Amino acid sequence: MESILFLIFAAFALGCGLMTVANPFSRSPVASALFLVLTMVWLAGLFVLLHAYFIAAVQILVYAGAVMVLFLFVIMLLDLREEELRTWNRFGVAAGVFSVVALLGVTALTILRSVPAAGAAPQLEGSTHALGAMLFRQYLLPFEGVSIVLLVAMIGVILLSKRESK
Amino acid sequence: MDWQFLAFSLVKIIAAFAVVMTMVAYSVLVERKVSAFIQDRLGPNRTQPFFAKYIPGLGPLLTRWGVFQPIADGLKAFLKEDFTPAHVRKVYFWLAPAIAMVPSLLTVAVIPFGSMMGAQKMVIADLDVGILYTFGIVSLGVYGIVLAGYAANSKYPFLGGIRSTAQMISYEISMGLSVIPIFLLVGSLNLGDVVQHQTGGWFAWHIFRQPLGFFIFLIAAFAETNRLPFDLPEADQELVGGYHTEYSSIKFALFFMAEYAAMIAVSGMMVTLFFGGWTLPFLGLDQPAATLGMGLLHILVFLGKVCCFLLLIIWVRWMLPRFRYDQLMDLGWRRFIPLALLNIVVTAGVLALLASK
């Protein structure tokens, strides 16, 4: 049962991901954004299969519900015609290939290094106590690091929008 | 996967769906009757099927109360011409009403609408992350409206869609922050545990422990369901009808029903989080039911509380004027979010003090 569901969810996640970047029917950015939302939803399904309900819910709440809504918001306010006509640009392709290869490399390294079935998976289901304890004890430094990155991004946005208004 | 679980879940889903849809139909009637009462009119009092006048006494009475009106409204919505303007983006135009409707129905899945019936818990999905699930689904609700605005491909719906995106994102934050103190108190995200925590006397209800949280949640609920005083996405006088200007027939009815289903869902959330869910603090009604009758009574208590909130939401619509858009944003970002954060810090501080004693 679970492996069948995994196959379904994974296939749909990959399919929607593909439609996000290479949609044969339309080049509208809105369609891409919506397929990205669907990808997020299928990914949440994969998290549920891993019994990580909290992460699944947060995935929907943060990515599908908030981040992608803002994406759509910005896409709609931009000039869509211009976006649809845009052709390949060398720098964009290079940056895309580089980031995909880098991400694949990091993921592959992690998978290769991990020892299969080394102890039970961390218990993320049930109450959020376990998750909180892990975040604030074991992984406190990376957690705080991420929050500093977010803070920097926030300050950057405020700075940019302030400069714009002058 | 055991079949009993599947069968009972299916029964609960169908029953909850039927009850919600009936409540949607009749809350439209209540809306019209309440508005009529407030504006010193009579409201719908003519619709009657041919047999009604042969029922002595009761028939004319039901007609005067407009009991048959929702049936006629529903029939009309189905039978009217479904007109698709030429300039719309077809795929999104078809998708949007469905996407608007589904999230409001999905929210109902985690709300415990009763205690026990036999050995069955009266909640469709007893999730440990219940509240996060709800907020996740509620945050998806905005897509229906955004897509409707985009699909219509004309300026007023588009403005309505853009307004609603900004409004719903803003108020989601204060809504989410306002319930965190509840979960600090309860120590669990499961809505069943939240109800259990509110048993034992009136003052166990979270409304008395977190009045500020409730206040913020209530106002954010008005904004999230696009009801007056925050109905800017569909403000008739400025945007014609906002995001659903180009829609007709059953597609329009779906937006309309989605609004009422969202009202029911949000009322259910308020009842569960702040007003003790299916419990009442007397006659032993705050313990899980042992008999079928008690189980049924709990469901009725829950529905009664939900109806009170629906009435409140409807009443407010006909009493208050609409906010201006900058006032709406100012209220959301500069008043409610700081207040909600303060509420979290104070609650956490008090709990830490109590724990250290």
C-alpha cells in the first residue's frame, strides 16, 4: 500500500515539476506557478508517507499557501506578454544548469554517505515536542543560521523597496 | 487497512458533507431574513411548492418563513444559462469555482463535531497536527479567488483577485499567531485535545483565558471569509462584483456556496478553539458520551454553537460599513500582528512562571 502510494506521489511530483519548467501547452508563467503549487502538494503527500505530518502540513501552509500565492501575485502584476515571449538567455541557462548540478551533487553525496537503516528514523509524528526539542537542542546552530539568512533577506527587501520609492 | 475504519469514515464524510451543504443553503436564507429584519423588510416569503397550501396551518407558515426558498434558489442556479464570456481564459475560468469550493469543505475534516457515537470518535480525521492542517487548507482557499480574477481577464475581477490575495495573506498571519497561545495552554495541536482541555466549568473555555486571542481570531475570520466589514475583494460599489463579475449560473453559485461553507468552517474552528467544542459545562455534557443519545446531543450542541456564530457573522454584515483598503492593511499589519505577538509572549511568560513554582 505505502509503496504504491509512494510511486503515485513521486510520479505526480516529478510530472508536475516537469510541467513547471517545460510545459508544452503554454508558456504562461501563471501555469508554471500553479504546477509548482501542485508539486508542493504532492511533496507534502510524500512527507505524510514518511509519517512526518508536521512537515507535510508546514509544506502546504508555507510553500503552497503563502510563498506561491506571493509568486502568483507578483507574476500577475508583471507584464505577462513580455514574459511569454522571452527567449533563452545564455546566462540563465548556465546558472540553471549549475544550480541543478550543485543540488544533485549535494543530494547524491548525502545519500551515498548515509548508512542504510542506521537506527530508527527520528520520530516526527505525534506532538511537536520531539521536533521542538530537536530544533532547539541538537540542531540549534543550523536553525539559528537559517533564521539569520531569513533576516538578511528581509532587510534586503525592505532596503530595496525603500530605495525604489525615493 | 481495515474495512470497518473505511466504512465508518465514508459514512462520517457523507454525513458531514450533507449537513454542511444544508447549512450553506439555509444560512443564505437566514442571511436574507436577517437583512430583511434589520432593514425593516419582510424577506423571502412567497416561494411555495404546489402542495404547500394544502397543508393546514403549517404550509402557509413555512412559506412565510421562506423555508422553500433555498430549494428554488438551488434549482435556479443549476438551470440558468451557463454563459462563458469570449475573452476569458477558459481553463482557469472552469477551475476557479471548484478550487474556491474545495478548501472550505476540506477544513471541516479535522473539526471534532461530537464526542463519541458507540466506539466511533466524531471527527473525520483525528490528526495530531489538526490546526496546522486547517491553516494549510485555509491558505489554499485564496487560489480560487486569485484564479477567478485572473481567468476573467478584465479589470474589475482582476483588481478583486489582487485585493483578496493581499488581504488573505495579511490576515492569515494574525490568525495563525492568535491561536498559538491556545496551543501553549493545551500542549498539543490536536483539536480533540483542545476540546478536552476546555472541560470542567465555564471558565475552562478558552474565550475566558484568551480573550485577546479570540478577538483577533474573530476579526481575522471576517477578513479570511471576505465578509463585511472586510469584503473588499468583491466590493460591489467599486468593483461591480469583484472576482466573480464574469461568472453566471452554477459557477457563480459555487463561489457563493464557498463563501458560506468557509463561514461554517471558520465558525466551527472558533467553537472548537475558544468555546469548548461539543461540550457544555453542566449536566455532565463535558464528558465523552457513553450512549448514542448523548452522542447525538453533543453533535447538536456543537451545531447550535456554530449556528450562533453564523448568526453573528451575518448580523455584522448588515450593521457595519466597509473598511477602506489602507485601513484594512493598517489594522492587519500594524495593530493585530504586534498584539498577537505580545499575547504569545505574555502567555508563554505566565506559563513559565507557573511552571517554575
